[in-house]
Amino acid sequence: MSLFSKILEKIGIGKKDEVAGATAAAAAAPAKPAAPQAVAATPAKPAAPATPAKPAAPATPASPAIPAAYAGSTGKSMPPKAISQVDVVKHLEELAKGKKLDWKVSIVDLLKLLDIDSSFEARKELATELGCPADLMGDSAKMNVWLHKEVLKQIAANGGNIPKELLD
């Protein structure tokens, strides 16, 4: 798991959204026909006369498969719920209660607040993962400033509600 994925997971974005997105995609996807059965290559013994098969129930035209989770009492599919944005500031403020961490300015404090490794090596790995320019990687202070802003931008891009003043 990437470091940024851990950040998203710790603030409530990520796995829940992936599961919800996969479930919504499954609900929207049409049912796949069953794969044909393989036929044996060796001749089989003559079989007893076959009994007539019951006719199959008529298929509803353009009817996608309805997962049990979405089937209501009427049998119709329910639309997937929209995934709302996560109020990151509220979540982080609650985590920060009683702690002297300035997560709004410091990437180190933000990582500590989320209980993620904040060592220089971890920050450098995260900066590389997020595409930090090479000229900033040699100066830890500049890298940290870039990294903090980029992490907040990426959180916002992934559904986190980040105030504009923290993104500038």
C-alpha cells in the first residue's frame, strides 16, 4: 500500500470509496452470460432418453442483474448512493484535540496526527510517489512545503473537502 493511500484511508477516503464504487459499478453492469460447458473428448455411454426441459422464464429486455444488496421489496434496483465528500478539516481537528500539532502548515505534524511515519525517508518516499520536482528533493524544507500542499491537493482531488485557503 502506498503512503498516500494510507493517508487517504486514515482520513476516511479510499477503501470505503473503492468498495462503494465497485458495488455501484457492479449494480450498473449487465449480467454476464454463463460460460459454455466443456464437452468431453471421449465418447460417453449412451444416455437414457432425455426428459423435456422446462421452458426458461422470459428475460426482461435490457435488465441488468440486481445484486441482493440493491434489491428492494419491489425487486427493482435502487440507485447507488452518491459518495459525499469527507470533511477532512473536521476529522483532523477532532484528531488534533489535546495535541500540539500544526497539521495545517506542517507535513510532519499532519503525518504524526494520522499516525503515519513522518521520518525524512518516509517523506522523501511520499514526495517521490506524488511527483515532487527533482530540484526540491535536495532541500528538505522546500520539499516539505511542496509535499504539504501537494498532499492537501491530492486529498481534495480524491473527495476530501479541503478549504481553498489551505490549497493556496
